[in-house]
Amino acid sequence: MTQKQLGFVLMVLAAIFFALTTILMKLVPELTPMLPGHVAVWRFIIAAPLLWLVYYFWQSPSTIVPKRPWWFLGLGLVFSVANFSALFALDRLSSSIYVIIVYIYPSLVVVYALVSGKAVPRLYWFGLPITFIGLVLITYEFGMAFSIDLFGFVITLINAIAMAVYMVLSEKVFFNVQDCTLGTNWVMLGALTTGLIMIPLVGFSTPDTRMGWILLISLGIFGTLFPVLLLNISLQLLGAARGSVIITLTPVVTVLFSTLFLSETLTIQQWVGGLLIILAIILLQRSPDRNRNKKDKGDYIDPVIQSSGIHH
């Protein structure tokens, strides 16, 4: 398996887990007295200590401080900004309008890559518009009244910019980092610190049922720990431009999960939109790079990947 193929598989898995995040973030407030802001704080309270615990006992590291730790903490701050801005935006916008706006961030990442001379898929000019059309079809119901809250729109743009910044910075911060898990630990620590600082603003509560705790812990593990770790590793293998396009698979998987777990139904329009997104992702993945970095990243594989038995 080549570096690009492995990165593609890991990014698809990250998209699947992020789709699960969306479902869990919706279920927890519905089945418990917790507000969305409380859930956003708890996901890091669960994920950060657990990842540190697993890392410490699994790898027995000689050091727990990476080079440039403040960069990783800052990356966690950016991810936390994206997390909380999403909640504030969804409080003012419909989920369909939110998804259409926030998923401009892959285009922002590609534009940055073009300006900075990074590698981008040669057919980006064709694949990105197809992706956007697919997003519109899968999320927006034509004929419904269109209205938009200006403040919600601005917050969603902040969310999109934060996600684009995270993708770009993650590629840079994790470049040539031999221990992605340690780096992700510090990213989680930065996100957790930001979440704790946000408690006076968003409040704090706990689940009142066993099911609520199960859902909340699942969000911390499967909706936070796994996708963030997979995202950081795959961005190192793929680059931000390719990775940001593949992650647009998240809304498609979210809709599919909604049909399975929330008893929602798929329309023909949504099927067409989902197929367009998948087609665009495959097209861009197979498209050769328009530009290449001066320094080749080589075939580096994180030791965590090697220890799990995944090889080129």
C-alpha cells in the first residue's frame, strides 16, 4: 500500500468517525438534560486523559513533551474554536444551510495550497464544484423558504476558516513528526484547556442516565479521540489539499447514519448528491498532483501505524 493510498483509507475512516460525531452530538442533548455546549466540553474531558493514559501504558514513552509543544497546543485551540463555533452557528442556522456554508473550507485549503505552491490534485477545478453541488443536493430541500441569520452566517464562516486553518497547520506541525500520537495528545490538551476556559460561558452539567453516559463516553472515544488522531496521521500522509477534499465525505456518511440510527429517509436528490461527492473524491484522489513540494516527504510511516500492522 502506497503512502497516498494509506492516507486515503485513514482519511475516509476519519470522515466516518466525524459523521458519528454529528449523530452523537445530536443524540446526547436529546436524551439528557445537557446542552450542546456542555457536550462540547465533555468530549475533550473524556478524550484527552484517555488518549494520554493509553499512550503512556502502551508505548512507555521516554518523553512526553514533543518538540515545539506550543504549536500542538495552539492546534488544539484552533480545533476547539471550530468545535464551539459549530455549536453557536447551529443554534442560529438550519443544519442544511450550515453544512453548505461550512464546507467551503476544502476550497479555502486548496486555494492556500495553490498560492503557497503546495501539491494539489490537477483536477481540483472540476472536482471541487462537483463536491459543492453534491453538498447542496444532499442537505438542501429545494422549494423550502430560504432565510439566513447574519450572525449565524458569520459564526459559520469562522467555523470554516478554523477548519481550514487546522488542516493547513496540522500538515505543517506534524510534518516529520515521528510520533503522531504524542502530538495528538498535546492537541487534545490544548482543546481541553480551551473547553475548560469556556465553561463559564457555556455552562456545565452531567448526564442523568446510564444511556446518557454511554453516549457521552462514545462521543469522547469514537467521536473525538479516533477521528482527530486519524485526521492528523492522514494529513501527514496526504497533505492538506487532498485531505480536505476527502473529509467532505462526512455529510454523506452522516445522512446514511441518520437513516440507520435516527429513522430518517433518503430522497432521490440526496442519493444523487451523495454519489456526486463520492465521484468527486475518487476523481480527485486519482488525479495526479499539479505541483509538488520541493522536499519529498518520502514513505515515512508513523510508529503507531507500524505497530498496528499496517504497512505500505
